[in-house]
Amino acid sequence: MPGVAAVVLAAGLGKRMKSKLPKVLHQVGGQPMVQHVLDALNTAGIGDAVLVIGHGADLVKEVLGPAFSYARQEQQLGTGHAVMQAEGSIGADCNTVMVVCGDTPLLRGETLRMLLERHRESQAAATVLSAVFPEPTGYGRIIRDQSGNLDRIVEEKDAAPDEKRINEGNTGTYCFDREQLFSALSQVMPNNVQGEYYLTDVLKILRERGKKVQAVALAEAEEALGINSRRQLAEVDGIIRERVRERLMEEGVSIVDPRTTYIDAGVMIEPDTVIYPFTFIEGKSVIGSDCRIGPFTRVVDSRIGKGTVVRNSVMLESEVGENCDIGPFSYLRPLTRLSDKVKVGDFVEIKKSTVGRGSKIPHLSYVGDATLGEGVNIGAGTITCNYDGVNKYPTVVEDGAFIGSNTNLVAPVTIGANAVTGAGSTITKDVPEGSLAVERAPQKNIPQWKTRVKPDKQ
Ligand code: UD1
Ligand code: CA
């Protein structure tokens, strides 16, 4: 949105988290809490954001990437001080500044847009988003005058007992006129219990200057929940996941048991897919329509084509085609690529391999660093021996090949199209197209064996 910049406060350590990780990088709904704030700003059409970073600054920058500007706050002297650090990074054409805390990930984009609209309509110098909290402890309280207008905000630690009884709290989200904000900030003093430069003091300063300041109350206080502790982290995570499930169900996805289904905020699922209980779908996974996923399944950063069934399995950074049949007890590790109509059965592990259309790996196999063509059948217990303890080598199985049960494919090795390997063979040499390769000592039957080995047992 032209003329508007956001300042996201993300420099604090978050002492109450008792963590070495900066608070804003703790995850809710499968992504860092501050990422949700940035997503909401984006939904509101405010793409221009300056992040104020301090604690773990390099890590925060690394995780969030180069799409934003960053301003450093070397010492965390308070929220007012934090905003001051961003002044030089705000675009010259932005005369409205929205300030959002990095620890309030439930705020919706629509709410931020509403706040901005109310701010613009009223032509106020400052508009703060407030909410009526059932349990306001910890929030700055909104003090209104007799006519109901915003007078000032008092922090919990500085509040008198009667002020603490006020339920309307500061969500930590504001819109400011740029010039008014920075000129008022230069007058903020750290004369409070915490010895900090409070951003909230700007409202009082502006009001004393005769400028218009206002508080706009949020309908649903839950949206403003700030994360300060691990308990709140878990609470907010639960709320985000509930929102995700509700969105998906709204869009036509069946979730058999929402309470035992965990889906990250970045996941996309097409309609008419059914998610069975005790299933985790994480990261940036994308699942097509008409799939059945679960029960007891974990899908991480993977793509699954339409009509595929995945039961009791784990899938990491993999791509699975349409109408595949996976599990139970399959383990697809990173860089697995399955084409359409592939079957992967019980106790099969696949890593960094490509499997062609209609191929089957039904039981008890390890397939690593391999390329399998179309219509290949891998017999039970077959493994690729891809690693000699130093290097990894490729295995190629061409179209239509039939690998007998319990074959060891010692890589590098190629099995030609329509070739067959005899059960129990250890294949160390390439097998030409259409050939049978048997590598097995002929069977010897030694008579009277039982009598010979255990004569005393007769
Ligand atoms: C702040 C507000 C309070 C509001 C609450 C809402 C002030 C003085 N108080 O209190 O009125 O109800 O948020 O959640 O503004 N931060 C910095 N640099 C600093 C201090 C903080 O970047 O020097 C960042 C933190 O990383 C965090 C955000 O600002 O993301 C809020 O800081 P926090 O210490 O949690 O403030 P609260 O005490 O919750
Ligand atoms: Ca907070």
C-alpha cells in the first residue's frame, strides 16, 4: 500500500521464554511467530516492513531473508527506543507508520487493514488497537477520560491498583503519522519503573500537544494474544492450528478428528481429500484432491498428487505423483520422486531416488540413490547397496525389469529393460536388457543331516 510502512519490533530476547533462541523465532503453526506477523502485514497490503532486531539479530535475518529492511537496536532500552532505530530505514514517501510487535502472531491481516482505515478516516496523529481482555494482566492498560477518549496508556508495572482493574489493554499495534511519531519519540523519557523508553508514552505526548489520538477496540481479544512465555506459545500454537483446520474444512477438506490432526499454516490441501486421525502435515506441503492421508502419518515439506493414499507412513521433502499407494510403514526420505500409480509398501525406505510410473516396491526394501524406470517390480527384501563406507553410487533399473526377492544391487550397477534377477542374488555387474542374472551357489542337499549333527539326541 503506498505511503504506509510497517515497523515490526523484534529485538527483545523474551526473558520469560528462558531460551537461547530469540523469542520471535520460536515457532507457532510451524513457522516463526514473527513470520505470521509479516504474513498478516502482507495480507493487509503493507509489504514495506522494517524489522527492528537485536537479540540474535543475525539469526533472525538469516531465517526471514532479504525481503525486508532491518534496523539494529544494540541495547534493548524499550519499545520507544526500538521504533527510533527504524526511522532511517522507512521509505521517504511513507507518511503513515504502522507499528506491530513481533510476538503477536494471531493478528489478522483484515484487522490491520481495518486499523489503517480507521486511522486514515479520522486523520488522527495516532491510533492504537486495543482489546478487552478477560485476563488483562501483563498488558498496558487503556486509560480513557470522562468522555471516553483515550487519555494515555499505563504499563502493568506502573499502574495504580484501580488502573490494574481496567480490562481494556494495549495490543501493541498502532498507526502513527510519521512526523508526529518521531517528534514525540524524541521527548519520551525513561522515567518509569522499568527505566525504559516506552512507545506508549507517545500517545500522551501527542494528546498534550493537542493532537488527535484514539483507541480502536478489537472485537475478538484472542487475536491480540502476545507470546511472552512457553505456556502462551503452546496456547497460541493451538489457536493457529485450529484456524488452519477450520480454513481447510471450509475449503472442502475432511478432517476426521480435528483434535489429533496437526497441520502447519503453510500447508495447502485440495478439496475432497480426507485426513485421518493422528496425522501431522508440516512445512510447505501441498496435497492434491481426493487423497486419503493417515492415520498415523507424518508429511513434511512434500507434494502429493491427487488420488494418492498414504497410511501410517513418514514422508520428508518428497514428491509423490497421482494415484499412488503408500504404506503402511513406508519411509520416504528427502529427494524421493515417485511418478504416478507407484506402490510403496510396508517397511520400505526410499532416499534420493526416482521411481517411474506404475512401478512397485511392495515389501521390506531399501532404495537409495536409484533411478527406477516404469513398470518395474522390486521383489521383497531387495536393497540397493549404495554406500561403500566412503562414497555413494547410483543404481539404475530400466523399464519393465523384475528384481527377484532379496536381491542385493551393489552400486554402481544398471539392470537393463525387462531384465530379471534371480531371488537371493548379489548383483555386482550390469545386467543386459532382457537377460536373467542369477548369482547363487547351486543348492546342495546333504542327506541324514539331523542324525549327523545331533547323534546324542536320537
Ligand atoms: C508492550 C506494550 C504494552 C502492550 C504489550 C502488548 C510498551 C511499553 N508496552 O508490552 O502496552 O500491552 O506490548 O503485547 O510498549 N522490543 C524491542 N526492543 C525493546 C523492547 C521490546 O524490539 O527494547 C520488542 C520485543 O521483541 C517484542 C515487542 O517489542 O516483540 C514487545 O515487547 P515486550 O517486552 O514483550 O513488551 P510488553 O511488556 O509485552
Ligand atoms: Ca509482549
